[in-house]
Amino acid sequence: MLPATSKLCAAISYRHLRNMTGLRRQAAVAISQELSRLACRSPGPSSWIHQVRRRSSLLSSRLEEKPFSEMEMSYIKQGEEALQKSLRILEDQDGWKTETVAGNGDKVLSKVLPDVGKVFRLEVVVDQPLDSVYGELVDNMEQMGDWNPNVKEVKILEKIGKDTVITHEKAAATPGNIVGPRDFVSVRCSKRRGSTCVLAGMSTTYGAMPEQEGFIRAENGPTCMVLRPLPGSPSQTRLTWLLSIDLKGWLPKTIINQVLSQTQVDFAKHLRQRLAR
């Protein structure tokens, strides 16, 4: 069935493909290639990561209902790239080392990747349904500075379609100002696939938000949060947060590792307090 569908889609889209230019044509070609790849794939066991990766990318955005400029398409592509890279990192279970385990079971793990550097993974269970957690992290994104002391401000600079946003984030000063003021410009994409939600992002450039005086422009990504209902308990949500940050400037690695792992533990605590209210 799938091979036949792939051929039919290719035939229907050929005339339109000839009239496309730039990134829109590249996206259409990518969709055709993805359909062909899926048609040749042999069936096998699937997990939530495989499902999200398979049903994500530009294939799922379908170029939306309206045409995008080449710049907008480049941001959509960056968001999808962050999602795919993040899921590939989480999919590989080898090499993770425990950084810290809190008394309530919250756990931070880490590993070093050749092309990314050190990444951190937070694993927690939140006593709130998935929709509540998703709404706080996505729909109320700009309010994060109200409840997370590690965040000074999150501002949405631009929305692109229903899945992609460009944001500017200011990090709050650390105790003792060990890490000076940092800010980030990121492209973020959010995907809901069945009972799984993925919020992914990475640093980008945005002409309307150049480097700010008094802040060091740090870089993040690929990074993502994965939300899934706890099996057998739909009123609880399992949250996995992959964190990858280059704080820039001169900072000892021991300080960076301590700050980032503690940031994840603090985030879980403050998120629970926010949702409880």
C-alpha cells in the first residue's frame, strides 16, 4: 500500500514541483524522499522516539496552509533539525553517567558527544496531566520568568506557522554572579504526536535581535523536552529534558557542569510549584 501511495504522491506533485523554487522545492523533494524511504523500510518494533522521528520533520509540517518565505522556511528547517538531533541523542542509551539523584527520584545524567560536547538529561515524573504541563511550557512560555528563578525573561520574537517560534531568553544571574548575564536567541518547534509531546530548539540568528549590551550571547542546542503520560497513570507526566549549552566566555568546566545540572534540578522543583498553584 505504501509504495503505491508514494508513487501516486510523486506523480501528483510533479507538475507543482517544477514551479517551486528555493527552500520550498527542497522541502517538497525531502517529502518525496522520506515517503520512498518509508516505503522500503521493513517493519520492526517501534518506540515513542521512532514514532515521533518518523512522523516529524518537514513531512509533518506539510508546508502548512500558507506559503512561507525562504527565511521562514529556513527557521522551520532549523527547528526540525533540532528535534531530529535531540531525539537521536536520547535514543542512544549507552554512555550516560549519573550526575545527581534527588531524594524524590529526580535524576540528572550526562554524556560527552564528539560533535556537541557535554549534554545533560533530566528524568522526572510530575504529578500533573500532560496537557497541564504542555500548556505551561508552550502556551505560557513567556511567563516562565515569573516562576523559574533561573530565567529572567522569555520573549517570543516571531511565530511561524503553528509549530515554530523565534525566542529571546535572558538567564538570571547565578548566586554570587559566578556566571555573568547570558542571553539566547533560539528557534523552537513543538510537536504533538498521539500521547507524546516534544519541544525542541537550538540557537539561531535573528536580525532584529543583535547581541545586547551587558549580556554574553550564549548558544544552546540541540535541546528538547519530551512529555509522555506515565504508563498506567494518565494524571502524571514523565518529563525528559535534554540540555546542551555553550555558555561562552571563560568558565571552568567544573563550574559549568555544576551550574547546568543544578539548573535542571531546580527547574523540576519550580515547575511542580507552578503547576500546583
